[in-house]
Amino acid sequence: MQIDDISSKDDKRANYLPYPKSTLSPQIIPTDLTSFKSRGATKVQKALHQQMTELREKYARVINEFNWNKLVYEAHFNFEPVLGETYYLYQIKGQFRLTLIGPGEWSHKYIGSFRLDSDGRWNVIEVAEGFDLGEFLESEGKT
């Protein structure tokens, strides 16, 4: 290995040094990244905040669907519901009862209308005016 080979290797490495190799080298001025970091952090923060809001909303919908399904499945009924049919939930003497009798045909407290899906979920079709599931669950101490 010759001295020229060593100096050429040093010259190549000098291109990657974070500081000047000699006093004659041009001055290296670090780039101010404050603005870049600030914009990036703000952008990421907004995106994650939006994602968190969407997750909260989805969570609330899932919990609401779960509570309605639990209420209907815990109701009293003496028949096997048929998929796709509409059923009506009533509150009679403090107990819930699922029936085929529509709200205009019975004088008991109507809660809502539901339809059974093929995956076994009860879909809410209509909720009686004045009935709030959240308030009901709070009064029952189930939340």
C-alpha cells in the first residue's frame, strides 16, 4: 500500500465528516430543523387526534349495539325468533318481553322494534320516544 492510496482514502472519508477536515474547507452551517419538526409534529398530532376520535365513536357504537343486544337476549320470550322478522320489546311489570305484537296493538310500555340478523345480532329499527338506553342502564347500575 502506498502513501497516495492512504491519502485518497482519507479524502473520500472527508466528504462524510460532520465537520471540516481542514481550516481551508468551507464552513459547515447546520440546517435549522425547528420549522420542519414543528410542522411534522403538528401534522402527526392532528392525524392521531382524528384517529382517536374515530375510535371513540366506533367504541361508543359497539357498546351501544352490545347493550341493546344484551337487553333483547335477556328479555322474556317463548319462541325462537325468525331471521329478518321484526319483533317488539315491551317493559311489563319491570321485566322485558319480546313479542310480535306491534306498539299500537298493546297498551304496555313499548321500548323499541328489533330485527334479527343472520349473525344473531338484533338490529335496532326504532326506539320508543322517551326511552334512553344509557339512562336505563345507569338507573339499573349496569354501566
